[in-house]
Amino acid sequence: MLAVCCGQTEQAYLDGLKRLSKPVTLRSIVKVGSPAQLVRHAVKLREKDRDGFDEYWCVVDVDDFDIDEAVAEAESTGISLAVSNPCFEVWLILHFADCTAGISGPKAAVERLRKYLPKYAKGALDFTVLAERVDRAVERAKALGAGNPSSDMWRLVEVVRKH
């Protein structure tokens, strides 16, 4: 599996998940850009390496982007999406607590996450604190559905664990 991530925090999370889920081959790379740009980048990577990976994923945030464009491109090209709304920190919060009230943006999500991870900083994620809580995060994320807040990371986690 190859996961194109929009940030280093997402990459750090996936690297930790990979260590839990051996023998899966999961490679994550960071690409800065809009969700649609990440999908197009994943398509280019797949075209360059036809025999490389069985699945291609993009881990993206809604933030202020038009997520519908990325969803349409992903569906038409066979790229899987793990979308967090408004941002990846929602997924991290779900490791600790339910998160049902709307979150105004990434800054508010980080503030909420720091209730559980006081030293949290983007790009410096200690997965060991989250490892035992992944199952609960999956349950909570599934219960949320779409909208703000939400996260599809549970879909990627389940695929990684099945391999």
C-alpha cells in the first residue's frame, strides 16, 4: 500500500500503524497541496510503478479545500481517500474521546487534542500513546458518519490490519 499524506503528522501516524500491523507493506509519503493535487500525484506514482503497490490511498484534510473535486478524481481513478473534516487532528482526538460537536478549524482541533496530548505538535507524533486506542478510534469514527467532525481514517486502518 502507498499512502500520499498531506502532512508529517499523518505520515508519523501511518509509520506507527505499520509497526503494529506487520507484515503489511505500507509506505507513506508527504505531498503538500490540495486534496485533488494529492490524488493526481498518487495517480502519477501508480502510472510510474505499475507493479509497485496493490492499493493507493490519499490521507487528506478538508480544511478550506473543495473536497468534492478530490472525491470525484479519486472515484474516477481508483484512488482511495481517507478524509478528515476539518483536519487529521479529529482522528487523533477520537483515540481519546467522542467528538461530535463541530470544530471551527485546524487550530481549534489542535487545542482540543492538547487536552489529551498536552505536548502535541504537528509533525512530532508519538504513536505509542495512541497504539492501544486505535480500536476505540475506529468505533468512534464509524459512529460519526460524514460532516464536521469526521474522519475516514478508520477505513485505511482496517485495510492495513487486514493485510
